[in-house]
Amino acid sequence: MSDLVNPLEAFVDVLAQRVADEVLARLAERDLQQTVSASSNALRMDEAGRRLGLSEREVQRQVLKGTLRSVKVGRVRLIPLSALDEFLDAQRAS
């Protein structure tokens, strides 16, 4: 039985290292995406939702209602930062 422990421990160590590497790579990618998004003039729907404190679905509803301005670029719908201010001003006024 002790012969099986060493190869199993080695396998677990290799697997754990690969998982750790993948997690770190994904975190680095997410940080890069957030940095790029923070410097742009428009946000994706999910980013706009986080900024407004709303769900992505609620952002979609507001876009469909016309209360939140958006632009479509290719297959992606973006919310200009100025549209967030307009939306919040309109919400305060009502």
C-alpha cells in the first residue's frame, strides 16, 4: 500500500499546481480586463450593472425601455459613461 501513496501524492501535487496556475492565470486576465474597461469611455452591460448597483438583466430592461442609452458595436452592446450619468440624473428627478 505504501507503494501507491507516493505516486498518488505526486499526482495530487501536480494536479494542485496546475489548478493553482490556472486560477492565477484567470485572475490576471480578469484584472487586465477590468483595467482596460476602467480606462474606456463605455462599459459592457455587466460592468454598467456593477457600476449602477443593478443586475445585468435590469440594465438590459432599462436599455429596452429606452431609459438607458446604449450603442451596439458589432455583437456587443455598450453603455457610454455619459449615459450612466443621464440615467442617474433622470432617476433622481423622478
